[in-house]
Amino acid sequence: MKLLDEKKRLFGVVNPVDLVAILLAATLILVLVTVLFGRPDSALDSDVASDRTVEIVILGVLPAADSYPIAEGQPVSRFGGAGLMGDLYSYETRYSPREILIGDELTIMDAVTTKDVELTVRGPGSIEAAGASIGAERVRHGQMIEVQLPYFQMNGRIISLREVE
């Protein structure tokens, strides 16, 4: 059996140039799928079980309202993030203190139009020298974060990060 036949086909089946193009396209698709859908690095892997519990406190400011659709025990994640961080352990709302200039004097008063919302979230994770993780997210103190609960979403800043028993 000849390697190339009279029509320049490899073993009479396929043109060698076409074969190279097909192999190159298949390799490119495989690399693209691996990059887009591949598993995260093992250090950042959200499937790694942790027997430690991390607590973060997130402070946000929202328009004043009588109630918000928040309940303790609801699952909490980061909007557009890697997945679930943990459960809402507690929350507190209070009117936001603001500096107001009255005449020549600077006074601190509670704003009537906005409230501070402080969410305490607990989930499995760890705090290491290289950074902290809670659930499927990598976090750090002072980080701006968009929090998502089942019926509630807000922008906030992480003001506390610690391990709890």
C-alpha cells in the first residue's frame, strides 16, 4: 500500500494538508475549552473541605426603608463571583451618621435618607498568610464586594475578617 495515492491523499483517505488543519483546529478547541471550563487551581479550589469557619462583616449603605428582604440563614454569594460564600449569620441596620454643616459648625447627625446595613456572613474557609477564603471566594479586608442574597443585593466593603470556633 502506497503512502500517497495519485490524488495526493494519505493512504487514499485524506489530504495531508487537510489533516494538519483538522488537527490544529481540534487542538485549538481543546485548549479553549480547558481555559474556559477548566478547574481552578487547587489552592483556590472551592471543593476543598475546611473544618474552620470564617466570618466576614460587610458594611453597605442603602436608601432608608422600613424593612429589607433579608433573613438570617439565607445563602450569601458575591455577584458575578465563583459561588457560595456561606450563610447570613446576622444583620443590623442603622441610620448612617453624616457630617452636616450648620452655619459655621460641623455637626454629625443621623441621615434620614440612608441606612447602614451590616451583614455578618459565616462559611467554611481559612485565613492564611497568602490570603483568606470563605466558601468559593477569595477575600481580603477592605475589599469592595457586591453581595447577593436570594431577594437582596448591595454593594459593600469588608470591614472585618476573622476565624471563629
